[in-house]
Amino acid sequence: MLTEFVGVTPPLSSLYGRNIKELKSTSFYRQTSISFLKAGFEENGLSFLPERLEDVVDRLDGIVGWLTLCGSRSIEAKRLDNRIKASVLNMAT
């Protein structure tokens, strides 16, 4: 994103001449996404309905950042409910 919007090589870029570290990530497969959220919920003592978890995973399409946000908000609220799911889905679209 920075390369497209700000640029890193033109001399007038605010990032010109600075060290750049790139972090590349890919989407998780469905089962990996389910395991990712399930592990986080279990680690934090949060119970969940498997079908609700699967619905979230299917709709967020394995994008790690959205899965993390949904998991984090659910852990803060101590539940995974439709309001949290809708909020994250709304941000993601």
C-alpha cells in the first residue's frame, strides 16, 4: 500500500532513504481460519458455537487482519455474537 500511495523510491517521498521492512501475508485456508479463531477463544476461556465461528470464517474469507479483529472484539466482549460479527463485516466491506 505504501508503494502505491506514498512511494518509497522517489526523492520527494517521505520514505525515501529510510530502511523498509516488508511484511507479506496471505489469506488463511478455511480450516486454518477456524483453527486460528478456535485456539484464540479457547486460550481466553471463551465458549462459542461452532456454526457461528464457521459463518464468521466463511464471510471473512481467511483474511488474517479481519479474523484477528473479530477474535479480539469477541474476547473483549466475552462472546461471539451477531453484533460483533456484523460490525467487523461492515468494516471489511
